[in-house]
Amino acid sequence: MPDPQELENSALLADSGPGDNSAPFSVTELSGRLKRHVEDGFGHVRVRGEISGWKRVASGHCYMALKDDGAALDGVMWKMSAARLAFAPADGVEVVATGKLTTYPGRSKYQIIIDRMELAGEGAMLALLEKLKAKLAGEGLFDANRKRPLPYLPRVIGVVTSPTGAVIRDILHRLADRFPVQVVVWPVLVQGNGAAEQVARAVRGFSDMAGGPAPRPDLVIVARGGGSVEDLWSFNDEAVVRAVAACTIPVISAVGHETDTTLCDFAADVRAPTPTAAAEMAVPVRRELLANVEALATRSLRIVHRYRERGGERLAAVAVRMPDAETLLASQRQRTDDLGERLRRGLAKSLADARGDLAHASGALRPPLLAARLAKSGAQLRAVRLDPRLVARPLADARDRIDRLWRIADSLNPDAVLKRGYARVENRTGASVTTTGVARREGALALVFADGRIDVHVDGGGPRPAARAARTAPEQASFL
């Protein structure tokens, strides 16, 4: 059975008991009090934890959770604060977040509004670096087969660096000493907030140049002086690495000193240990080139003289062994004289033979002989007679064919039946009328007989029954 005390403490309607002077809170009121209490007590906190579930939404706000071995804390970073981040957050990275605690009444939970976020020590920074390096290497951005050779003698060099530091002065000085070329400087920040975006934009800008006020570089140098890992962190940014890898111009990475390494070095076509070394890699030494050209010219002249001397020596050696011109041409001269003598004799004989042939032919062309041959040919022509039968027979066959064709044409002539008592009915235009319906519509007709035509007019009424029409006389026609 129920406990009487419990029955006494339970009731159907809420009511204030004796000595109860506190009214019940609404859910909104209680949530508001909790929110003010949490924000007043934790208005500024720094929390160390590992990022989990990092997400940047379309509005630019970022959501995540900070966790350790024992608990998890939801966090929100608004768009303006997220734009000031000096690194790209990712799951598994340990950070120190600065902000304030608040509650979210819609879900009855508390969270931290993060104003600033840093990596929790150099170890966390290196862990993030290795994670990003593995990701980009997996995409092939660091493959050796993507590396391009540097141009041997670039006409224009683009430099991405700070315009006020010692780096640009070292590069310009080294280029002027070795081989002066045109240099186009794209000024950028090399550390701090916004540095990575400026460097990436500069590299993409050089790659997209197509002429204009500034010429398009043949080579790009991304340079910065030495510093700590944190100072060089902008050149580990993913946007910078992707811009360098996608650049259509060969890139030299000269970030930090020889012992410093950034992801930009892996993506570039060539890594230089220092900015000064990058300038040395970019151009050859002009004095050395001139010396090499002079040395090659001297060697070329010496080779030409040597070939000419050896050629003269070989020609002299061959000339000593060759016989003189009189000896070489003696037999040819004798043969020429022999052929000339034979030619004169041959021409005289040919002329005598031609004269004999002409005399023989002229004897055959005497007038009496020609007259005799002409009389003989005329007699043969008069003896030829043409047989009339050879012509009469084809003519008779042709006449028979023509007669048959005329008989067929007469049988098909529409006027031939008019001689047997028939007549043809025509309208005004001369077309034949073959039905009574057409005749009634025409009204005025013509009857064509064998010996002429008569114009008539149709006076008949409507059509008659077929049986009666067969026994009655034809319709009356009035002759005009």
C-alpha cells in the first residue's frame, strides 16, 4: 500500500506550502540566470586541449570541441576571430584557446567563445606541420618529377619578399655582381597575420601575368631571412604551398638559413640555402660567360687555321704524285685528231651518196612518165561502175516502213471516225465534251463533223431516269 506520507506530499495542483515564499522559475529565467552566472564567473579563461570535430561553415564561423583524457568542451570561433588565425586548425592538434564561457540555452549546454587560439608549444606546431606535410605529399605536390629546370639566363626575375628587409638588398647586390637583369619585386609581409595570404597572392599574381606595365618573369624567387619555426610559419601555410606548386613559372625557395626547412621548399622547383644563394642559382657569372666565349672563339680560329694548314699539306703531297698536263692530255689529243680526220672523210662520202640518190629520183620524175601513169589511173577510174541495186533495195525498205507508220497514224486519228457518221462535241476552247453534266454547264457547244462544224446551244432540263432516257428522243438542240 502507498505510504500515507507520500500521499500527503503529492498533489494534483501546484500550490505554495506554509513558509514557501519563492515563486517557481520559468525555463527561460533559469537559463538566463545560469548564463549570467557562468559568464560573470568565467569571463576570461585559457583552455588547453586537443581539437576535435573542427568545422568551418559557409558563414565563416568555426565550430569544434576541445578535449583531453577526461572531458570535452564545445567551442565556437566567430568569423572575425577566425580570420586572425596564424595557422590552419585541424583535428588532433593541441592548442591553447583564449575566450569566455557561456551557455547555449537552446540545448542546455555550455561552451567557450574563442577570441584567440595558439598552438600549445613547439611540439604541437611540429605535429601540425608533419600532418600537413603528409597530406600534401600524398597529393603529389612534392614529387621530384614535377620539378622543372631553371632557365639558364632569365631576362626578368620576380622576387616575393619584404621590400624593406636585408633580403632584397642581398639579392639585388648579388644579381648586379654576377649578371645584371631586370628584377620585379612583389612586396609582402613575411611573418605575422596575413603574411601567408599575401605570399600566396603574390606567387599566383606572377604566374597569371601576361605582360603589361611590368614584364612577366622568367623565374620567381620566394625569399625570407632566418628565424624561428614560428617566424617562418607563414611559408608552411597550405595556401602558400599550393600556390608555389601550381605556379607556371619555375620557383626558387630561399626561406631562412641553410638549416631552416619549410613546406615551401618541398613544393618549389629548387631550394636555395639562403637568399644570396638563390641569386647565384638564378643567373650565371657574366665575366665567366665572356671568358668562355672568348676561349671558344680562340679555339675555333685555331681549329680553322689547323685545318687549312693540313689541307694545304695534303694538297701539296697529292700534287707531287700527279702527272703533268701534257702527259695526261697527249692520248686525248691524238684521239681527237683521228676522229676529226674520220669525220671529214665521212662527210665527203655522205655527200656523194646523197647526190647519187637525188639524180636517180629526178630521173623517175620526168613528164612523159608522169603523163603515162595519170592516163592509166584515169582508165581504171572510168572502168568502175556503181550497181543500182545496191541503192534501190534500201530505198524500198524505207518506203515500206513509212507506209506502215502512216497507216497506224490514220487509224489513231480521232477525226477518222467522223467519216462514218459520228460527230465530236467541243466547248468554246476546242476541248472535247464527253458527259451531259459538262455539256449543261457549258451551254454553248460545237458539233464537229467530217466536213465541218456547227455551233449549238443546249436547251434541255434536268437529268431523266435511265430507263426513260433510253426510249425517248435525244434532247432538243437549237441550231444557231
